Amino acid sequence: MRLKQLIRELLSAAAEAARGAGELAFEVLPAFEVETPKIAAHGDFASNLALVLASQARRAPRQIAEILLRWLAPPEDLLAKVEVAGPGFINFFIREAYWFRVLTEIHRLGPAYGNSDLGAGRKVQVEFVSANPTGPLHIGHGRGAALGDALANLLAATGHQVEREYYINDVGTQMLTLGKSLYFRAKELKGEAVEFPADGYQGDYVKDLARQYLAEGGTLPEEPDESDWQALGRYAGEQILAGIARDLQDFGVTFDHWFSETSLYQEGWVERALNRLQEDGLLYEREGALWFAASRFGDDKDRVIRRSSGATTYFASDIAYHLQKMERSYDLLVDLWGADHHGYVPRLQAAAQALGFGHRLRIILVQLVSLLRHGEPVAMTTRGGTFVTLREVMDEVGKDAARFIFLSRRADAQLDFDLEVAKQQNPENPVYYVQYAHARLASVFRQPGAEGLESQAPDAALFALLSLPEEVELAKKLAAYPEVVEGAASNLEPHRLTYYLTELASQLHSYYYKHRFISADASLTRARLALVKGVKTVLAHGLGLLGVTAPESM
């Protein structure tokens, strides 16, 4: 029930009919908007078609609007009125009875209401979290995990073929450093006095890894060389990655692919990427190093690809990785990165443009999370060293609260996460507020007089009994849901869904407190239960997209 799309189609048909009759002259119908006005007095929908047609039609916008209205052919029961306002906006007022048709549609589609084929035929990869396997996930990774997973859910619900991927940075000095950290912690556990490396990983998790390594019979060479560090780093990295996978699974996040950076070298992708750039004349040598002409594609300077020592840079791996991804025939690549990588965005976008897929790459930066307790900054006891782990947050507030709060703001906005608010069972806690709306409705349908009605088709003849302003507004809100899902998916903004669900829950709670759903009037009872059944269905669908449970009781 996409009324906005119906209005758009009616306006387009009216414009074409007016042109055919010689009343309007234009070559191509321009892009125009159909929006929901912020002021209710301006109608349910408003369009600027008359204004954007003015230059081609060479008429005043208000004159064009009047012509369009003469040729408008809406369904007989759709519009209460339509008017021309201001400089030429066309305002549409939908009949109240029409809104309640959404209840029949929701019953027909059931749990699929809100899904669409917007992205049918498009293959999308969402790469997210991708934390280095050198330590446990912190709360910043948790926010990225919730965002990436919800975004993938939204894309799948709108018909896209979606794959989730975790990129494992298992190449470079960080793995050597991890190996050294494990080595010296193990030496300490054996009672030896050692000087721990200043750049080593400090968290208690390294001690735990060292203890496990020794318990498994691991040996410590007296004079370790780089190959020893690498072997110890691989061991530690594998254990840490297994822990990351467990944490993510408990957080409701799974991946279709875990992609190792090492494989890019083993399978020749790095050299392949460099050869592509070299063939296009985009690499040059200077001071013994190999440079990519990134400044030709919008970056502020050129970038080193291979150092004078012969070692390739992280940038070389990233170019190769994205080339490899594009050769898997994705129509869109979505990367979620921590905000501390903001300076890295232009160079990768430059490489993507150079290789011909810049238009298919979207990079979303995920801002920091500030952890609070009663509004004050908090430092939790952590096994992560200098950061708070995702596991600690999950253990204290639960998966659902963490995910919902992580998704409550735009990715590029900093987020305050108050642990005490997340545990409260009152309207101050946003996830509780929305989940309680669903649980409340589940309870309603367990009451005598409502049992069995949840599965029955709504009787459209009873919709006339739903005349209260709150009932009309709820129906409008339900009708808008598919467009909210499509908008959140197409703009890669899951927070739109948390806003919508919070508003829907607020409308439901207000309606519940003012009016009885089950009464002696059987017809009114059936009508109201049909309405709130629609609310319950949408709440469950929306929470599911966010990866949050829709409880039957609380």
C-alpha cells in the first residue's frame, strides 16, 4: 500500500494526458517530489511537480497545478480533497477510510509486510567489523556489528542478494607484535623475569592466551627469530578470532565469508592489482618506492604502494582486496569502518575509481561510542586492556538493548551509551519501550474475547468504526512502513527504523491507555483488534530487521 507511489503515478498520468490534449508542453517529465508535509494542515502528501515543470511549460506553477488537477484521475474513494497551495504545490488529503485498507494488506502478507523487490537482481556485499585478530571486540566494534548486520537485513528485505563478509587483517607487524606479546607473557607465567615490549598488547587476554598455550604443551624457544614470532602470532590470532566469532554469534551476527588478507598474497591478487594500475600508467617510482597517482582521482596526495624495502603497504592489500571483491560480480560494495579511518577513505575511493568501480563502492564511517553510567563517563573493569569489550556490555545489558541503542543514531553521529538506561524497564529505555509494545499486544490477544482473532482476516466492513484520531494516525503509520524500510535500505541508514519503531510504539501506548480494545461491543472489538494486530505485525518485522527479539511477554 504505497500511497506515495500511487500519487506519483497519478500525477505523471495527469501530466501526460494534459500534454496529449495540448494544455501542457514539455519534452521530458522532470524529476519531482511527493513528500509527507511536516504540517498536517498541508495534507497527507504534497508534490512540487507544477514548480519543476514551469520552465518547460512556460507557465506559472499555479496555472500548471490547476491543469494537472483537471486531468487527475484518482480512484473514487482515495481523495477527500486536493488543493493548490503557495507558489504551486499540490496538496493531497486522503480519505480516512482509505487508510484502513492497510490492515487487509498486512493480514494478507503477514510477516512479509514491509518486504519489497526494490533491489531485485542486485548483488550486494556488506563488509563490517573486520577487527584485527589481535584482541577482543570493543564496544566500537559492537556498534559496527549492529549497523552492518541490520543494514544487511534491510537490503535482504528489499530484495537484494546480500553477502556478509569479515576481512581478517592477518598480515603485517601487528601479528609479529602479537606473537612477541604472547611469548613474553608465557615467559612471565613460567616465573622468568622479562622486559615486556613497550609496543606489546597489554590486555589480560594475552596472559590468558599464554596460559592456554603452555597448557597445550606449547614451547618457547630460547632465542626466537621472526619465524617464531610469526608462528606464535598465528596461534594467538586464531584463538582471538575464534573468540571474536563467538562474541559475534552471541550478538546475533554471522558472516557468509571470513576473508584472510594472507590469501591475497598467496593467490596473487596484490600483484594482479598492481599490474592493472601499472598498465594504466597510474604507478611510478620515486626514491626507490612505488607510488599510486591517487591525486589524479581526488585524493590530496599520491600514495606509496610498495616501499623501497620491497614490502607492500596496507594500502596495496586493500586495493587488491577490493579488486578481488569486484571480480565476484557485486553490484554494490558497502564497507563499514571506524571513524578513525576517515583519512583513509579518499585514497581507497581513488583506487576504486582508477580500477573502474568507484560508483559501486560506499564507505560508511561509524563514530565512537561513549560509555556512561547515570550520565557520567565510566571505566569498566576490562580484560581488554584500555577498552571496554563488547562481551562486557552484552553481559551487563543484554544483546537486544545493546543492538537497539547502537542503532538509535546515524552511523556518523557520536553515541552516548548509558548502561543504567539500557537496563531500566521504563519508557526511558528505548528498546524496552518498543519491545513492551509488542509484548503488551501479545497479552491483549491472549485475553478472553480476543483469542483466535489474531489469525482471522479483518472485516473491512467494520473499519468505519475506527474513527478516533489515534486510530487514523496508527493506520497512517502502518501504511508508511514499507517506504520506511525501503528508505532505510536505499540510504544505508538503519537508524531510520529505530526512529519509526519508537514513534509507532509511542502511538500504540497512548492509544492503549485511552481506549479499551476489548469491550461489550463485539464489532468495535474486532475492528480495534484488527488495527493493533497490524501494529504487532509491524513491530515484530521491524525488530527482526534490527536483530532484536519481539517478546511475547515481559
